[in-house]
Amino acid sequence: MQINFVKTHPDAVIPTRGSAGAAGFDLTAVSLRRAADLYIYDIGIAMEIPAGYFAAIFPRSSIFFTGLELTNCVGVIDSDFRAPISAIFREVPGDQGARRRALHPLFPGKTHMMCPYKPGDRIAQIIIQPCVIPVMGRVTLSEMGSIQPYCDLEKVEFVEVDELSTTARGKGGYGSTGR
């Protein structure tokens, strides 16, 4: 599967897998804006997810060192979304210093990670998934027959392009389709 993308920032990093068995591709922050307890990270790319798929942005496992949490738990990128990708985190309430002191003996050598992410850090991971939209209606068990599970592990390749295709939704995000 080919994922077309454009760089919207000169320091953008192509999403990469951390290992051969990794489900997600790491996203690297290119900039940070602060608003109250929010950390708004720009990834510096916009992408074109193929029809029939969506992308999900999840926190990386290292997030618990940072004192942050992803505000929407999992970010969903629909196939018709074309704006630059961002990830918004908020500070976890509580005494961050006490938390770091408690974690230090449990994770020696990781003290440098016990702070919020900075531009240049891998801050989240993106997973491309098939989008199954059920057709609503009444189906009897005899009509269903035998259901076969679908699982097709497909190689994902990110390809930089000059521009993405246009959609009716375009760059509308963060509530653009309603509350």
C-alpha cells in the first residue's frame, strides 16, 4: 500500500517503524506550541490515506515518562483528511517531580526521558488500518453462513509527492464535521 505525503515543514521526518515487527510508524515532532497545560506538536506532514483505510495515532510506550497524555486517546485520520498532522497532549495532573523521583530507581538510565517531548522527538505512532463500515439491516443467522476473519498484512510505503488529491473535507479537522 502506498501512502502519499507532502512535507509541510522543512524538518519533517518520514514516518518509520522502530523494528521489523512494529505495528506502528513513529511520528516525529517538528515544532511545539504551548497553551495552558496543552502541548501541541506539529508533525510536519500531510498525507493521503487510501479509500477504505484510516490512520490511527496512538501514544508511544515511552509516554509514561513524559508526564503527558494524548488528549483524544487515539487520533483518527480519515481517508479524506488532507491537513498537516498534529498531536495534542496535556499534562497529567500531579507533582511531576515526585513522579520522576519515584520512577528513577525503577528505570535507571532513563532519567533523560522523564520530561515532556521536544521537537525532534518521536512523540506518537501511526497505524494504517482497513475501515469497515457495516451496512445496517436485519440479517438472520442462517443468512450469515460462515464468517471468515479478514487479516491481510500489507506492506506500507510512504511516498513523498508534490501535492495530495483534494477532497470535500480537505483540511477540516478537530471537530470540523460537527460536535
